[in-house]
Amino acid sequence: MFVSGFETSAFGIEWMRFEPGCPISDLVKTVPHVAFQVKDLDTAIGGFTLIGGISSPSRGVRVAMIVENGAPVELIEFKPTHGNPRKRGRTKSKRQP
């Protein structure tokens, strides 16, 4: 799986590409999804069907994909790490009138 664009997108859009045979769920590979930051991932996933398990792509970050109304939804939890109060690195875009 290849991911790009988040850091350069004014809207925080992340593009995902998959190689043949990639073990990621077909639902994630074929249906666009949204991502939401949550305070408590374990509470947020309660009652939903998980796609795969909970992962930690970097220190202080936990991620899970759930199924909501037939579509994948990504839930992300950021926990402060020593010396790094983790915040999603988005900047406000300047829009022309």
C-alpha cells in the first residue's frame, strides 16, 4: 500500500494506492472512506464491525477501520507522547474571495 498527499493537501486528503495481492480489505480498496479523530478509540469502535484490527502506524497514534452503513470509516486516536503533544498537521488554506 502506498499513501501520499496528506501533508500537501489543503483539505487533508490522503491518496491510497494498492499493489495486486495487497491484504487490505476489498471494502477499503474499492470504497472511498472518511477519517475522524476520536478521543477514545476503544469506546468509539464499540458496537461496530471492525475491518482488520487496531493498528499503530506511529508513536502515539492508534487507528481502526469500521463499517458504517456499508462504507469504511477510519477512526484515529492521538495520544500525546513525551515532548510531542501530537496534533494532526493540518494548516488552514487561504481561500480567494
